[in-house]
Amino acid sequence: MDEHLFLKGQRITSPDGPGEVIETIGNKVVVKLDNGKTETFSDEVVTDDSNAG
């Protein structure tokens, strides 16, 4: 089972560009994009963009 876990405030990269997670609902991730738009994406197309170090 491949599960994705995104947390509120986490920096991500989406098909529409970089942004920040504002909510997760099931396998959907609501993202506030850096361009100011709010979009919802499947967790399959969103990737982590946080600095681990």
C-alpha cells in the first residue's frame, strides 16, 4: 500500500507550481499556490518540496 502523507503548512510542488498544503481530504490535497491561487490536487501528483536539512 502506497500512502502519501502531507501536513498542513508543508511545502510541496504541484502540477501548477510550488505552494503550501492548507488541508488534506482523503487522497486530495488543498494547496495555496505561490501565485496566490488555491487548488485541489490528487496526492498522486503532489510531491514534497520541504528542506530536510
